[in-house]
Amino acid sequence: MNLYDLFVKPYENYSTGQILLEAAGTFFGILSVYFSIKKNIWVYPTGIVSTLIYVYILFNFGLLGDCMINVYYTAMSIYGWVLWSKNSEDHIHVEVTWATRKERWFATLLFVLSLALVTLIYYYKPYIDNQFSMKGTNLGLYHLDWANWLDVLTTSIFLVGMWFMARQRIENWIFWIVGDLICIPMMIFKELGITSVQYLVFTIMAILGYLNWKNSLKEKSTIKS
């Protein structure tokens, strides 16, 4: 696949508004990750704008798992916004730590439950696509391609990552890195070229975020000792 097939051809039938909408979602998404790296509370308002845009985009492309996770992102962004505000002395920046054993067990449970829930939703996807009518509808998972199954997986990965981020835990970046890497080929397959580049940028930024948060905690421990 050449650059024309990736970035031009898929958008030939798009309106200018649709292209600008995807570009705006990408811009605010990257801005949100930047603020996250800086442990800045503006990660949440910018993230909310991006996720709401992608709820609309992904629903239209039939990626129900990713669509659901963006709805979840919006809710968790509100939760994280409140939590970060309470835990921030200057109402802008927060301190970070590693997750406790109890939190890791909860994250594992959240991951498994997410896999089950998203798979169940895909099971009912024919019913949803048929405007919530059972007439002529055959339920099942027969309609899923490899990108849909990856969507199920990345949804669960990102759910856990978002929860860890709201809790200000360094592990969140590990989940973002893995999920972002998986999303790059998935978005190319779905002919969302701009979004695939976004996930490439997200991967790089997530690596930087992991190193930044880890070094921040290390510096804090050194100062205390």
C-alpha cells in the first residue's frame, strides 16, 4: 500500500467536513497525550473533545468496541478530572506512583470483563445494524473480521489504561503502548489513514510518557531520601 492509497484514496468520497472532523479528533487526541505526559490536568478537557469526535466517527465505521471505549473515555475523563483536581496541590499537576497489588488484580478483572462485554456487543451487532430489529437478523460472531477481533482486544487494553491513568499509576503507559501499536494496522485496514498516523504518534508519546512518569517518581524518591 503506497501513500496515495493510505492518505488520499480513502478520502476521495469524504466531504471536507468529514476530513476536518477526523483531523480535529487527531489534533485534540495528540494534545491530550502531551498534557498527560506533563501530568497536566488539561489532559482531560482536550481528551473529552477528541473522544466525542471519535464516538461519532467510529460508530459510522462499525468499530463498536472503539466507539464504546471513547464513550467510556469521556466518562472516565470526567472521573479523572475530578480525581486529579483533588490530588493536585496547584490544581494543574499531579504526583504519580506504581499501582498496588490490589489495583493490579482489579485491572486484570476489568480486562477480562471488558473482553466479555465487547464480544457480547459484537454478538448483537447484526441486531444493532438492522436498526434494533430481529426481523431477518442472525445473531453471532460470524461477521467479524480480524480488525473487529483486534478492536475487542484493544478496547479492553485501553479500558485498563484509562483506569490506571485516572488513578495516576505509571502502568497506564504500558497499556497505551501495546494498544496503540495494535491500532496502527487496524486503522490502515479500515482506511482511516489520518487516525493510523495518530496512533503512531501516540506510541512514541506513550513511550516518552512512561519514561517521564517513571523518572519523575524516581526523582521524588531521591529527594525524600
